[in-house]
Amino acid sequence: MKALANVAELRLHRLRMRRYYRMCFEGPGGKIVLSDLKSFCRSDQDLFDTDARKEAYLLGMRRVLLRITSFLNMSLEDVEAFGLPHEVEEDSK
């Protein structure tokens, strides 16, 4: 995906992504999968590990879960504010 050119495109992209994430995760099956991901990604546990690589791995897993939940919890006001444009640029690499 190319970097988005302007604020309007970014807002439209975030609005679409919000809708797509909700389509995937808000139904009964999606809620079961999301619950499994929360457990697998240790969403309610401390991720500290003395092995820095293992800790980085765990943090990466948590980051994916946080991205999913951020789109599920995103309000229309959040879409309008559009938050962090670098997220879209990072994802396009």
C-alpha cells in the first residue's frame, strides 16, 4: 500500500479499516477468536523477560493485538482526529 497523500485519504482509510476490523471481530466467531488472541498474546500478563529477544517477541505479539483492539474501539471522533499518520506509512513498507 502506498503512503497516503493527505488527511482526507488517511481518514477514509482509517474509517474503512475500522469497518473491516469490526466485520471480522464483532460477530460470535470473531469474539471467540479475539478472546483466544488476548490469551495467546498475554494481554493481561506482564511481558518482562530477562531474555531481551523473547521480550521483544512478546511485545510484538502484544502490538498486533493492540492494533486490532484499537480499530475495534475506535470512535468516529478518533477517525476524525486521525491520530498517528506514521502507522499507515509503517504498514506500507
